[in-house]
Amino acid sequence: MAKHDPDLSLLFHALSDPTRRSILTRLAEGPARVTELADPTGLRLPTVMRHLSVLEEAGLIATAKDGRVRTCALVPEALTPVRTWLDDQRAIWEARLDRLEDYVTKLMKERSQ
Amino acid sequence: MAKHDPDLSLLFHALSDPTRRSILTRLAEGPARVTELADPTGLRLPTVMRHLSVLEEAGLIATAKDGRVRTCALVPEALTPVRTWLDDQRAIWEARLDRLEDYVTKLMKERSQ
DNA sequence: ATCATGCTTAGCCATGTCTCTAACTATACT
DNA sequence: AGTATAGTTAGAGACATGGCTAAGCATGAT
């Protein structure tokens, strides 16, 4: 299968880890430095760094280094493709439901004649 | 970090693969048997089976076997937790924006005095 | 200049993922 | 009964992931 949506795959993969989701939730309340993010996870710094780079490569966060401190911030628009995919999926599903409804309606009309 | 949301992890992981997403999109148009789903992927049956069981374990599809044919169907409500998580995330983000706005408003008031 | 802080790099290990082939089972067709 | 069809199981191989330790490198504080 062609990988038509590398973005979506990256995004969903980034979101599939509880640690990464908790980092995002934390960041939703405001930017934070690396150590600050690592602290509540109970994980070692290099491990958290890895999570952060997964998030950054997915475009979910942006980071910048000032002096020796790296500050991380959420990129809220990054979730748009996910939302869009969900909406599209629901749209197709609903279209199908509509067609099914039409079909049932048609059946009932035919029956009532 | 405690894994408070095994469901979400399963769901996001299931959605992180293009093949699996394409299967879901196909299923959104109506139920299908395994071979039918395998066909357009260009993958071997066992591989597709694996994808299907990932989708099933995440609760995204339901399958039933009739004779030697297994039919797969979408479970559209399964996406609800994902949608909820996205909404929650956005809510926190917007709350933060509001607080920021309040702060700015306050600053401006102070300044104008 | 020295030391502490904050991050980064390198490399290891166990486990998980995605794909395959080969062989098997169970159901339908003739 | 014999053959084709639809799926399943088992297992292998290549690579990714998530965690770690140990060592390195800037930058800020004294």
C-alpha cells in the first residue's frame, strides 16, 4: 500500500505513546524546558529527549534553545490533519448510513404500493 | 508515567499505519471479507490478517465468520475516545489562550491608568 | 578557573512491528 | 471423493521502539 499520508502516520504514531501524550497535555498549559517535562515522567533525560524528537518530527511541538536551556512549546495546528481525517472518516460513514436509509425508504415505498 | 489510557494507545497505534487506515476507509463504505480487504493492499493474506487483528484489538472493527468467509465491519463509535482526547486537548489549549488574553487585558488596563 | 547545570551523543539491550513463506484446516463445489 | 477456495498458524528476518548507562559539551554561577 502506498504511504500517501506520511504525516498522518507520524502523527498517529507520536500520539500512540502515553508518555508523549502526557507531555503534550503538560505543554498545552504552556511552554516548558526539557527537565521540567522529564521530571513527572520518571524517565531518564535521554529517553525523554527521544520522545521529544518524535513529537517534534511529527510537528506537534517546536523547540528552541536559549543558552543551555531548551524550551518546548505545543504547535496546536499540528493536530488539524488528525481531526480532518477523523471528520472525513465520519463523513464517509455517514454517507453510507444515508444511502442505507435511502435504500430502506425505497424498500418501504415499494412495499406500501 | 502511568499508562492511564491503554485504549488510546491501542487506538492511535492502530491508526498509525497507512494500510490499516486504508482498510478502515474501505470498510467505511460497507462490510467486506478478508480477501476483499487484502486485494488492494498488495500484501499477503497473513500480513493483512495481522493488520485486521490489530484493528480488532483496538475495537475499530468487528469480524464474524460464516462458513469459511470472515466478514469485517467498522465499529464507528470506536473512534470516540480519540475524538474526545482531541477535544480535551483543544479545550486545555483554549483555556490557556483565554488566560493569556486575560493577562494581556489586565496588563493593558494597568497601563492605561 | 572551577564547578554545577542542562542538555546531548553514543551505544547497549529487550521487545515489538511488519513483512514474508510454507504448511495447515475447514468449507464449498463437482 | 477429490479439488478449489478462504482463512489460519507457525516461524523467520529486518528493522524500529523504548528504555537504560556512561560519557561529553556547552553555558551559567562563584
